[in-house]
Amino acid sequence: MVGPHNDSTSPETQTGFGPDRAVTGAAKTGTVVMLTACVIGIFLMGLKFFAYWLTGSSAIFSDALESIINVVASGFGFVSVVVASRPADESHPYGHGNIEFFAAGFEGALILLAAGGIVFKGVQQILDPSDLPYLGSGAIFMALAGAGNLALGLSLIRIGKRIKSLVLEADGRHLLTDVVTSATVLLGLGLIYLTGWLRLDGVIACIAGANIVYWGFRLVWKASAGLMQRSNPELLDEICDLLLQQKKSIWIDVHRLRAWRTGRMVHVDFHLILPRDVTLEEAHREVKALERIFSDHFECYAEILIHLDPCTDPGCVVCEIDPCGLRKSRQTNRSKWDRKYLTADDPE
């Protein structure tokens, strides 16, 4: 599917790929995966709270409390995936992908909130330790829940990367932090069983809370960076490499490269310098070639805005066209076409 495109090849040409495709296989996959994650999360949360009911352990409580956040975040993530899959419309011309940043930030905020409750419970156990019955049985249920979260988290990250969904990746990474917490709790329960030191239960809960705070802040930071369209060096480097690999001599230079992600969509705009004697038909052909390059590379989830500039005499020093009837000076430089060069405002 090719989005808005001016077939008259105006100097500034915008092309889009994929808004309508966003409701196809990838979007359906994301929806089904998030719904499945919610159901599995509820079951695993039940295992942890049953282990807490058996033992009364603050450490287990910390892990169980985080599971509530997992379920709530998965529910919110399910809604965000459904909304993000909707195509661009009149009220949202760039699509609805930014909701995934809201979802990731919401999940991070919930993690931070849970961390406060975990630390509070841990401090209580340190100051006033209570007995922990049925530690062995509780540990078994905790191990089962941890194994389930490990499998689910790895699956969400793998699928999220494949369909380029920030929400699935964020939810998967959150589940992996939950696995780390569960492993820490299990280790602590073993030490408590061997030593009988009940205050260790509270210490473990506080350590788990601190780990959760770290990952919560990371999620909030990543979400805020996306909402503020913070520069994405990895994406820019990927585009620079792509342009360099496909470079033609008629593409004299590129400058003012900008790129950002919203959900699965990649938005790219840049200025492309062509010889000033090319016809509109020839310019159109080069723009279409770039469309295909970006479409193939980003699997049709790309929207591109290309501003065409005519070459000027100072540009001869980087021009690779030879012979050229417009040339005023010989080529003396070879453009690097790296991130620093292509993102500059002035090609000189």
C-alpha cells in the first residue's frame, strides 16, 4: 500500500507505506499476544499470592505485588496495541502509534508505585519479624510462577521485536525483571530456611524493591524520550547505512536527515540534492526508487518526506557525476554519509 504521494513530482514529495497494513497480520498478532499475556499473568499472579498466603513472607509479597502490576500493565498494553493498530485518519494524520509510549510510561509508573509498597512491607518485617511457615511449599509455587514468567517474557520480547511493538517489548522486559525478583526471593527463602534469620525476609523485599525502581525509571525514561521525539541514534545510523549502501551518483548529496518512530511506523524526512538539469520525470523516478528502498527495509512500515534541492556550484566538490556539463570544479571530497554529516542543516 502506498500512502499519500504527489504524482506530479513536486519539489517536496511525501510517501507513506503501511498505515492500512497496520491492521493486518502484525497488529492481529500483537492483539492476540497481549490478550494471552493477560490471561497467563492472572494465573501466575494467583500462584504467587497463594504462596504468600501459605508463608506470610514479605519477600513473596513483594513478588506477588509486582505481578498485579504485570496484569494491569498487560491489560493496558492490550488496549494500546488495539489502538495503535488503527490506520492514520483525519484527527491523527501520523497514526496512533504514540499510545505505545503512553503504555510503556504507565507501566513504568505502576512499577515505581509497587516498589514503594514492597519496601514498606520489607521494612516492617525487618523491624518486627514474623514466623514464615510452609516455606518449602511456598518456594515450589514461586518457582513455577517464575518459570512461567520467564517463558512469557522471552516470548513477548521476541514477538515485540519481530512486529516492532514497544508495548510487547516493554511488557516482556518487565516480566524478566519479575523473574529476577522471583529468583532473588527463592534464594532468600533458602537462606532463611537454613539460617532461621527471619529479618532476612525483609531485607530481600527491600532489595527487590530497589531493583524494581531501577527498571521502572528506565521504562518511564524510554517512554518520555519517545513522546518527546528524542533523537534516536540507532535508527539514524541504520538509515545512514541504508542510504550509503544504495547510493547512486545522481544522488549528489543528502542533508537535514530526521527520523523517529511511532509504534511500528518509522517517519523519515531529508533533503536530497539532484542535478539541476534533471527533468521532473527523472526526479520522480529517483524518489520512487527511494520509496522502494525504505519500503523493503522497514517492511512497508515507513512514511517518507523528501525535499528535492537542485545542485549548486559549491556542491561540485562532492559530486560523483563525471562527465558533467554543469561542473565548475572537480570532485575533491567524498561524502561520508554518516549520521553527523547527513543530519547537518547545511550540506557544505
